[in-house]
Amino acid sequence: MPPSLTLPSLRCHIPTSPFLLTPCSTTAVATSFSQSESSLRKTMDRLAGNANLMIVSDLDHTMVDHYDAENLSLLRFNALWESKYRSNSLLVFSTGRSPTLYKELRKEKPMLTPDITIMSVGTEITYGNSMVPDDGWVEFLNQKWDRNIVSEDAQVKRTYSSGAGKGQALAYLHKKFKAEGKLPKNALVCGDSGNDAELFSIPDVHGVMVSNAQEELLQWHAANAKANPKIIHATERCAAGIIQAIGHFKLGPSTSPRDVMDTSDAKMETFDPAYEVVKFYLFYERWRRAEVEQTEQYLANLKAVCCPSGIFIHPSGSEQLLRDCLSSLRTCYGDKQGKQFRVWVDQVLPQQVGSDSWLVKFKKWEQSGEERQCCLTTALLSSKDVTVTRRAHLGACPSDMVGWSRAKQSNILVILGCSTASSSSLSPPPASSASTSLSSQSSISPPEIMSQPHVYVQ
């Protein structure tokens, strides 16, 4: 729960025995295909099958470390999730914050967009970018309380249904996933305080109490789950502890790209478009922070796999040779050295459009000091020789987000277009804004290469 949020009359329920979840009614689970059902179905349909991993994490002092001014552990988790998990797993935030306070935190910290958000200590469940409420969960909670009873206690700031709680909300989601035949293969719950104890009581989940967990949660663990090998007390704080748990339980890759200083020699058995996107933006951040050596070899490597006739197409319609864009990187080396400058990507979702080609859409965030900007970006990647003509295989893309290039080397990443949004905008602007929100110009100055639509080839 965030330090600024005080609910004097709200007492945290910590289970003293294995948590017995109230069965969700058939009516609540088998709701009609409302907007919330459609949003959940869309979330699940993007997965090829059952999610490999579902992470359910508290936010304040678990995923988000308020004592980490540089947000390094959160950025490490972001890079790992987007490069290895986003396309085949589910990210769920479970917080005591209300929707308003949750959105405020999104503006303050470099947080990813979760697939599902559980808020207000389990009383609200929403899906996707638009945070569509779950109607079935609302209906279930309405059955658990009497709206005609109004408390006259002056200390009561907020009233919750007796059926609510982080554990109840997660159990409800599990039941929905099971009904759809989409139950995740593995689940990892993460917390630091007493109101997270219910999460650890869900059967068959792995759990991690971060190293900075509060005493009330540690006492619950000692009394109720000490012998459970699926629950650990991490030695790392917050998001770093979550990464540690992924490795401990062998739930998947646990090395963040941010933990690898030189990825140029990294070898992969198969081409991974999401990893390539994350890797480049990490290089770009380090280049401008002067955390990598200023050598012509980096730029030469980029140009070596760039088609000589490759074209960079700005949403305004102006065009520039890809190689010219890459050359201008020289002038922005180290311009952010010693400054608070970070770059991260969110919702990296590759879609295969050919035997060796992928269309990748993602949000690219760039923070410099207190200012934050977001680019909605579309990229085309290829793992081998391929020719892509204008609009070929890209019929589903808006006209202002298509371009063309002839690639003769491997691992081609061509940014086709984007639109910008400030940090106050949590949901993507309409695609049509791409051609109007960016200034029209015939050339791109060095820092703009990455803050505007851009190109990378590796």
C-alpha cells in the first residue's frame, strides 16, 4: 500500500491457516460477452496457448522500489519481461491503490502496461490498456454486501465487500482461465506486506517475499508456509527479488539484458525479434549516457547490415537514407552523460508476417530529467535476406505507419512510423494522430533519430 494512502478503519486480513476461498458463483463467472469479457478474450487470444508464466505482483515496495531513485531494479525487470516474456506470458499488477492513485504511480515510475490490473485491495479488476472493468467481478462482489447498510463511523474512509481481497480476485481469475482452458502453466506471486498474504495462499503458485518484506508478512509465512518450498524470501529488494525468484524456481530466463554490458557477441539459437528491439534501445541509452565506448565499430556494424538503398520514412512523408540517420548518431554520443536519462520499451508484440519476417509494435519511452515522452512504434524485422515493398504484407497497418526497404543481411529492424504522447497519457492515441503529432521536416537532427521514428539494423 502506498505510504500516502491511509485507511484508518481498514484492517488487513492475514490468513492464519490455509486460505479458504469463497467459491465464485456460476453467475459471476459465466457472464455474457460484455466489454470486459471481450477485453479478457483479446488478452488471452494473443497467446499461442496457455501462458508460460503469469506474474502477479504487488506494486509499492514490491515491483516498485520507492528508495531506488534511478529505478534500476524496475528497469531491469522491464527489459527482461519485454525481451523474453511479453509475447507468451501474463503480467498482473495487484495493488491496494485505487485507480486514481495507480495512474499517478504510472506517471511517476517507468512501469510496464500489465495485461490485468487488480486494484483497491482486490475490489476492482480491469483489463488491457483501457482498463476495462470486469463486470462479472463487480456482480460477484455486489452479492457479498448490503448497499443499504451505511456506516456512521467517522473513521470509515472506504467500504469494501466482504468477498474482496487480493486472494479472492486472483482465485476468480484462475477460475475464468480454467473455464477457457487457458490456465497459465506457472504462476509467481510477489509481495511485501500483510495484504499480500492471501496471494501466497492460492494453491499451486510459486511465491516470493522480497527482501524488504514487512514483519507482518514474515510472521504469517513463519506460522503458515515455512515448510512450503514454493515460497521463498528473496535476498534482493523489490523487482530484483522477483527476477531472483524467476531464476530460483527455473520459471524461464532470469538474466535481464540490462545485466549484460556487451550484447554484440550474444548468440541465440533462434532469431528473437523482441530481444532485438530491447537490445537496441538499451544500446542507444548507453550510447547517449557514454556507458559504452565511443568507437566507429558500433556504427560500422549497424551500417554493415543496412541496405545501401534503405529508406527512412517519417510520418510526415519525408524520406532519408537509413545510413545517413545512423551516421548522425556520432554527434549525440555522451550528450546525456551524468544526467537522468533512461529508455525503455513496453508491450513489445511481434507478429510473424512471413517465413522470416516479423511486424513488431511497441511503445518506446524516453525520460530525460522530469520530462517523459512515448513513441508508438511499428517495426519490420527479418532474420535473413528479404525484400519488402511498400505496403507489402502490411495491409493491416495505417497508411502513415508503412515504409519499405530491401534487406540483404540479417536481423533487419526498420522503424516504419510512430506517434508521440506525453507521460500523462497512459493509453495509446489513435493511429491517425501519427501524421499530425510530429513536425514535418525533411531531415532529422541527431537526438531526434530516436525520439522520432527511426531505424536500426543489426
